[in-house]
Amino acid sequence: MPLRVVEVHQNILRKNSTMARELRERFERNGTYVINLLSSPGAGKTTLLEETLRRLGDRYRVAALVGDQATDLDAARLRRSGAPVEQIVTGAECRLDAQMVTAALRDFDATAVELLAIENVGNLICPAEYDLGEDLRVVVFSTTEGEDKPLKYPLAFATAHLAIISKTDLAAAAGFDRASAKANIERVHPGIEIVEVSALRGDGMDEWIDCLDRRIASKRVLV
């Protein structure tokens, strides 16, 4: 039986990889830059994404897909940015996969979107295994979660292209050891770019937006 479980999981990931490749080709044709945001629940990625969409909405045609096991609360929050947002309710599933994203895009016209942000389900385990056809995978963890988060969930950090330390305004109150946290990220993923932000206060947001601007511009050159 354990062998059968492994085989089924491998088949699921193989199918996902095929669909993710199709999504990536579709995004390339449309000139859409795609971000996949991963984090634990409560890390602040919805607040970060709302502020990101608000800031970039004047420069690009932006949109978002949001994954949650229940409710459309996060989608409602993100719509305050003025961007079109589609909610994906995953039910018992603990992550988004390429099939869910493909299905969501059937009723969501993303052909003219220049930046598509995908907020994954709050979970640092399952989402790390599934490619969504994204250009940039971002892992977010907050100063309130502890410096050892990268060591406990290495796959999420190892597969990410960029790490964000969020809620820096709470670092002192939480007793957050910045140097230790960054060392742990570096240990799991040497050389990964790290950005520190407080989306509520605005600290570090310019650096984060600049990161996105550079990457979007780079993809436009390649297209």
C-alpha cells in the first residue's frame, strides 16, 4: 500500500507538471507575468498583495487569483485595490494546482493582464510541490513566526525565487532575530533574494515593487 500511495502521488505531480507547462506557454503568449505567493496562515500575504496590486495598478493591468479552503474573504479584501480578483475555493485540498488555475481562468479573462498574482492556500507544505506556471515563486514569512521557519519547511524556501520577511513593524515586540532568520533562509537556499517589508507601514515596499518592475521588464524583453 505505501508503494501505491507514492505511485499515485507521482502521477498527480506528473499531470500537474504537464498542465503547468501549458499554463506557462499561455502566459508567455499573452505577455503575462505571474507571481505565486506561498506562506503560512497569518503571515500577512493578503495585506502585502493588496498593497502590491494597489501600487502597481497605475502602471500595469493587474489581476489576482486567490486560493482558500473556504470563503471568499481574501478575494473581497483584494478587490479593494481596484484589481479584478477571482476566488478559488479548494475545499479539502490544502493547495492550488495547475488544474484549478486553468479552470479559474476559463471564466476570468486574463489575456490582457500584464501581472497576475496568485495567492496560494495558507500552507508551507503542499503548495511547494505544485508548479502553477508562475514566473516568480515568493515565500512569505513573518517576524511573528520565528526564525526557524525556513528550517522547518525547507521545500517552500528551496523552491522559491525570492523570500519576503513580513510584518517588520512587529519585529521588536516579537523578539525577532533578523540575522538568524536570514542565515536560516540562506542555509536552505543560498543566494536567494530577501526583501523585508511592513505592508501596513510601507517599509520595504518600494524595494519589493522595484523587484517586480525589474522582472516584468526582463520578461517583456524576452517576449
